[in-house]
Amino acid sequence: MSNRLAKISLPIWLTTIFGILMIIEFFFSMPKIVTDTNTLLRSWVTIVSAAALILGTLILTIAHVKRAYERKTGWYYSLIYIGSFVVAGALGLISVRETNFMWIFNNMTSPIGAALYSLTAFTITSAAFRVFRARNWKATVMLVTGFIVLMMLLPVGAAIFPPIVPIGEWIRSFPSSAGFRGMIIGISLGTIGLGVRIFLGRQKEHLGIREEKKEAS
Amino acid sequence: MGRPVWYLFGSTDLTTPSILAPTIAAFQTLSYTARVAARLGAKFFVPLNQGLAYTMASDIVREAYLAENKLEDFDPLKTVMYLPAGADRMYIINHMWEEQVAGAFFLGSWYHEAVIYTENAAREGAVMLGGTDTTHNIPFLVAICDYSVIGEELYALGAYVSQDVLQSSSLAGQDVGKYFAIIAILTGAVLVTAGISLSWLFALGW
């Protein structure tokens, strides 16, 4: 098998064939063999995703072991990772429903995750301040409409200035909806365009393939 | 000088169709960006929190460095890094400060993480390019990023930057498709307004 066939042609052909198989089932009623093949392919996706997760975890572990071994900056954090990985992995392998494993999940993983998420509240506040500054007329439009919709949603807004509610409703129902629908139609057409380019093998960078560009004559 | 360029994807769960399409579109641009970074000797960093997307991105960036004969600059453990979901946020925020990120790409399917990361990149004075098809985040990325690609431009970006004649010409073909869609939408609106129904066309079973 030539190098080009293995690295370029085969992945493109596989993408095209499997992609078309999935799409035709959506639009037309297909024989059982096609629907069965598609069901099989979808289960392959789950298996490949799981395998990729294992690969990702392995690479992360190798990176931390390497950092701890070479005593690079923050190597002790790597030791914490390795320890956590070994303990949680071992308990999970025994049984994911086992009390100790669930204790780790409920009392350590979940609270740490919640704490990390809550920290982002501060970032979101300062980001809102940065975005809602009236730097130019476009940002001013965003500031004014954002303020109106916010006041509409807050009980205090209607109490201070009752007409804010119909104005806010009008912004949400008409200019905002029209903009969103236009955007969604454009995005759908863009997705179709990308799909066609991928199926025809014109765009293949996502497969790690990049041939030298053809200069316009 | 010497400050890194980051390429961030947002949500990368490739088994979700609404996330798959923008992520694949962002992969197309990643290939070009990684190649330019390799050519110029810029520090390039791609963090990902999903295994499948990680393996794909790793392959794309490696090929880009290989194409520029700079494979020695590609660190398989650092250039593209897998960060477990949940831990990725604090790692990215912390390292954006530590490494003083100079440029950041926010392409793909972005949800609330866009607010967190762009804010931190903005604090570091990074030049930002943002683009997503997630409608509720488009206004935010347009407002905060120095450069933005809006909606379907994300899908065209990979073809545009490739400077490949065939890919660029397909964008022109896509525009023709848009004109047909606009005509169809306008015709449909006029017919519905006039009370003319074409529903019998769709009842033929095809």
C-alpha cells in the first residue's frame, strides 16, 4: 500500500463513505442492512471515544510522572496527581459502586469541582464589565439592549419603570429572534458547505493531512 | 517576545453533533495556525479536555511541525496537552497569567468558558481571535475579541486561510447556495403571506 493511499486517500474515502451512510439514513428509509451498519458504526464511535479517553489519561499520567522524576517546578503537585490517580483508579477497578470510591466522588471530586466553578464567578463579573463598556457605537448598542433586557427580567426594573417590560419583550421577540434565526440559517449553510468539502476530500486538515498548496496560475 | 500563543477549543465532545461541526472547523484552522507558529518559532500551546479531540489535535499539530521541518520544537506532552474536564479551567487561567499569553485563538463550540478565558487573556493584553457558532456566545466573543469570525465564517475560515484554489472556490460556490436559500426563504415568506400552501409537495413521501 503506497504511503499516499494509507495517509491521505484511505482516511478521506472512509470519511466520505461513513458520512454518506449516516446522512442517507436520515433522509430516506433504508434497508435493514444499512440501518444495522449505522447502529454498529455508532457503537464504534463510543468505543473509539473511550479508547481515546484512556490514551489521554495515559499521556497525562506520563507527563506527570516525567515531571516528578525530573523534579521540575511544581513536581510535588504531580505527586498528588499520581497518588490520586492510583487510589481512585484502584478503587474504581474494584467496583465503581463501592462505598470508598463513591465517598471520594461525593466528598472530594464534586466539592472541588463546585469550588472551581464558583471561582469563575469573579472572572465573569469583570468580563461583563469589560464587554459592557461603551467603547464604540456597537458596544453601546450591546450595553443599552443588555441593560433593558436585564431590567425587564429583574422585578425592580418593572417597579421603577413599567414600560421596560414590553420594550424588553419586543427586543427579545423581534430584533434578537430575527438576528438569531439569520445566524442559524447561515451556520447551517456553512455546516453543509464544510461537509461537502470534507466529503469531496477538498478539506482534509482535520485528519492531520496538509498537502502543499496549489498556486493560482 | 517569547510569550506563547494559545489555541483553545471550548467544548470538544465529538460525539455531540452540535459540537462536532464547529470543532472540526476549528481543526482546519489549527493546522494552518500550528504551521505558521512552527515556521516563526513561536511557542504554541493547545489544551484539550476530551480524549478523541486530543488525539486528533495532537496529530494535526505534529504534522504541521513536521511539514515545517521543526519537529524538534514539538513536545508531545506539552504542545498539545490533555487536561481533564473540570481541572482545565484553573490550569488555563493560572498558566495564562504565568506565561503571559501573547495571542489566543478561541475557535470552536464555546459556552460559558469563553467568558472566563477571554477575560484572563484580555487582562494579559493578548491579541484575541474569537469565533463560534454557539449563537448565545457570538455577541460576547465579538465584543471582547480583537478579531472575530461570526457564525458560518468559522466554517469558511479553514478553506480561506489554506489559500488553496479549490477550497477557496468552494466558498464562492457556498455563497451561490446562500443566494438560493435567500430566494427560497423570501419566496416562502411571500407565499405564506398570500395564503398559498405548498405542503402538498412535502406530503408525497420523499
